[in-house]
Amino acid sequence: MADRPRGSGWLPFVILISVFVVLGVTILELSQRPGASFTASIKSLKVINSARVTVRIVVVNTGDQRGTPTCAIDLESRGSVDWGEDNLIANASIPAGREVSYKQTMAVTNQGAGNITIGTSKVPC
């Protein structure tokens, strides 16, 4: 019976551990990759008629790269009786650290455009 060379059983284990370390570092770097990130707020509401409002929204790129935001616009009255939903899809990218103002006219349910408030509405991006 031939003797096995000493230490030969460690090589596959060392290779396997090395692969896991490289994968872990790669995943960590990808998860911390810089990019665009956005916050948005409603600055004003203007009633057009009983069923429509124009909303002015300011979007800020809080990230560290240029990007194009897509935000949901959720308008609501107190008690959520009257509401309107739409999407804000920017037509151009926003540089990092900059803010851009948008205006969008939207429909509101129940002829309740006059009941919509900034405090009960939101614009998540």
C-alpha cells in the first residue's frame, strides 16, 4: 500500500474557501456600488376644475451618479375619500446632487379636486 503524500487533502479545502471569499467580496462590492437615488415632495397643488389638479413636484437626486427617476404620485384628501394616482416619468436624467421641478395635471375621483391636500399626499420614488 502506497503512502499518500502529506498535505494533499488540504488543497481542495483551500481552493473552496478562496472561492467563497472572492464571491463574498464581489457581492459586498456590488451591493455598495454608487448610483442614483431620489426623494420627491409636492410643493403645490392647483385646482383646474372639480376633477383635475396640477401638482408641482420637486425631485432631488440624493445619489452620487446621474439618473432618471420614476415616481408614483398618490394624491389624497383627508379620510381618503377623494384621490388620484399617476406616475411621474422624467424625460431626462438628473445629475447627482441636483433637483428638478415637474408639473403634472391629474384626474381626481368624486369631483373632489378641491379636497386634495399636500399633507395627505405623497410621491415615493
